[in-house]
Amino acid sequence: MATQYSRVLELAKVQCRIFSLNFNPEKLRLGNKILRQRLRGPSLSAWYPKKTVSFRDLQATYKPLGLTMFDEGEDDREEAIQIAKLRGKGRPKKKRTAAESRSAKKKK
């Protein structure tokens, strides 16, 4: 009986070598099912549109040549930030030390 089991194991080993499979007689969980699956990366990247050239890319390209460009959208954004700061609605200043933070003031 033992010789038959060893022959079956030998047959399984040869079969795995021929068909490029992993020989796993102990039936351990090795993750081969996941590793055999088709890669999802190419199909996921194809779902999203290709990145187009932005205004900042153009600015970076022409900056070494000494050419300056005017970005109207960026200028409008900076102007809106300045108006918000004048109204007191701007971003709060960053705290440089622990003593300036609110949590340190509460502990005193």
C-alpha cells in the first residue's frame, strides 16, 4: 500500500513539473490561486483617462528659455485668497512651537 502512495506522489510531482504547477502534497495554503489570476493593473489604468498637458507643464517647459506666462485661473485664485484674508476668513497661521498651540494652552 505504501508503495502505491509513493508512486502517486511521484506521478503528481512529474505532472506538476510538466504543467508548471506547484507540487504541494501537504495541501498548504500557498496563495497560488491568487498568483495565477490575470493582473488587474493594466485594465485599471486603462479605465482612467490619459493625463493631458496642464498649464503648469507648459510653464515649466518654457521657464528655462526666459519666457513667462500669465495664468488667469491662478491669478483669480490668489486674488480670492487675499479678499478672504481681508474679511478674516483666511487660513489660520501655523503654530511654530508647542507653546503656541491650543492644546498646550488648555493644559496650563
